[in-house]
Amino acid sequence: MFITLNGKQTEVDNGTTLVGLIQSKGLEPESIVVEYNYEVLPREKWDSVVLKENDNLEVLRFVGGG
């Protein structure tokens, strides 16, 4: 099935969870914010999200620097 991830069509397996997608992309959960279908999703809800066809995800990564 296909979802939109950061504006790009991305194929994922049926049954993929949000946490599984984050892990598969090698992202550090502590350094990102996830917008799921146009709403910022609190980290404590990530475990309960099973991705569906045409879901829209934006993953924003915090980068430190000075």
C-alpha cells in the first residue's frame, strides 16, 4: 500500500505501524515530531497507529547547533 511521507509517495507493507516505520527509517524518536493526517501526534500514541492506504505523514527532525 502507499502512504505519503514528507510529500513523497512511499510504499509500506499492510499492517505497518507508525513505530515500525520510524524504526525502519532509522529515526530517533526523541528527536522527531510526527504529523499524522495533518495533526501533530503525541509520542505516547505512536504505538497504537497502524498505517492505512493514503495516510499522510510529515516527520520533522530537530537538529541542534549553534
